[in-house]
Amino acid sequence: MLKTRAVILAEKEITYGTDPTPLPATNAILCEEPEIELLGKKTERNNTKSYFGTLAPVNIGEGLRISFTTEIKGSGTAGTAPEIGPLLEACGMTHTNTPATSDAYDPNSLLEDSQVSATIYFYRHNIAHKVTGCRGTWDLSGKAGEYGKIKFVFTGIYSGPVDENIPAGTYQSTLPPALYSASFAIDAYAAIIENFKVDYGNEIGKRVSANAATAVLSYFIRERAVKGEIDPEVETLATWNPWTLWSGSTRGALTCTFGSTAGNRCVVSGPKVMLDEVKYGERETLLTYVTPLIFTPDAGNDEVKLLFN
């Protein structure tokens, strides 16, 4: 079997942990670097005995963690959700559709029973891992002159793999736009950056239950801390003074746009972003700042928005 042959299918669940049977024609996710990790518990048996040696431990599969990287791109039609839309919802984001105009994804703070979950099928060539009850987080990155990417990490209920032929997925055909003419600005300053990162920062918890088949009833989002990073060129302090912004705990609006064609744009924004640190770096011998960011709420559940339009 070949590692280069892999397919990810993902679909929102109506009931947590109940497989909605994602289909290759409608639920395939174009991605790179898909990986799966077993989350298990090994209970050692430390009984005394008359001889040396280790007794066989008791293994329990609790969950599976699936990670993969997708492209930042739209569906090609404004008002039609992007391929990754269900994934964003399963990361604790609320989807708002404006027909023929846009699809917005904003943070939410729903309790565990109300959080969106997804079933993810991961085909590693002809071996299928079908993972239900998935909830996760994402990490977005963009570099000037290159297309943007989002890495997703999901955790779901453990189930063993099965032999099943890999399907032929159908994907949205739009090309991912490169990061240029991005209209990047932070606190009304059009900084000259090369790299832009946002980490949604969800923490995933688990509900244990002796009645559950794997001793885990569900995985849920228990908290988030949205962070980021930029690398602006150093200007005169009269032009932009990050040291004063940091020492004053100043918060300001941030925006960065991937793409310029209707139906294939993604605007990343935050209303109250502050610098977490200031230190010097360099790019092509030009002096830069390396500035981690903290995305804070304004009214609540609004610290970062992804708008596809």
C-alpha cells in the first residue's frame, strides 16, 4: 500500500457519535499530510509473583486524533460554503450564510451538548478509519506570494480500522489564492509583513463514562485562546511604535484578505488584537519585528472571524 494514497471525508453529525455516512461525491476534503494517532490508556499490572518479567497490560482505545492541512479557498461561488465549512463548525464556529454573498464563521461558546461534531473517514490507501464524535481546532498560516493553509486537528471516539477500498473523492475545483494585495492592517497600520498566523487554540476535553464502549462518552471543546503572529518591517517609531502598543496593552482591529475574486476570498479579522511580545528579527537583512498576537473578544464570541465572499 502507498502512503501517498489517502482520502479524508467529513460530515457534520445530527446526533453526537452517530455516523451520518459522509460520501466521496459531496464530503471529500482536499488536504495534505493526513495523519492519525491512537489515544489509548495502558493499565500496568503490578502484581507480585515468584519470577521476573512484565505481565501483559490492559489496553483500552479511548480516542483517535486526526490531523491534516487544507487550502484556504472559497467554493468559487459567493454565498456557497467552502469545502472546509463543516470542519470549522466542528471547531466551535457558528456558520452564517448570506445567499449569493458570503459565508461567515464566528466563534461560539456552546455547551458540550450543543457543540457541532463531525464524523471523519480517513482512508490510508485501502484501510479505513471511521471516527465519530470529532471536535477539534485549527491553525491558519499565510506567507506572501504563497497560498494560505489551515491545519486541522480533530479528536473523536475510538474505533478500529477496517479493510475498505479507497474512494475517489470529488473536490471543489477552485484554485487557492496566493497572499498578495492582502490589505493587511493592524490598529489601522498597514504593516509590511511576510508571514501571518492565527491559532484558534481550542482545548479539547473528554467526558469519561463507565457505561461508554470505550469508557469515553464524548470529546468536547472546553476553552479556547486565539493567538497569532506577524513579522512586520521596522519603521520609525513615529510611524508605528509596537513597544508603546505592548506596554499600554493597546488593542486594535486586524484584517488580512486571501484572494480578490468574488467567491474565492477569505477575510480573516479580529476586532481587538494586541501584541503579546516585541522582539527584533530580520528578513533579507531588513530589520523586522517578531510579534506574537493575542486575539481578545470585544462583545464576546467575536475575537476572530473568517469571512468567505
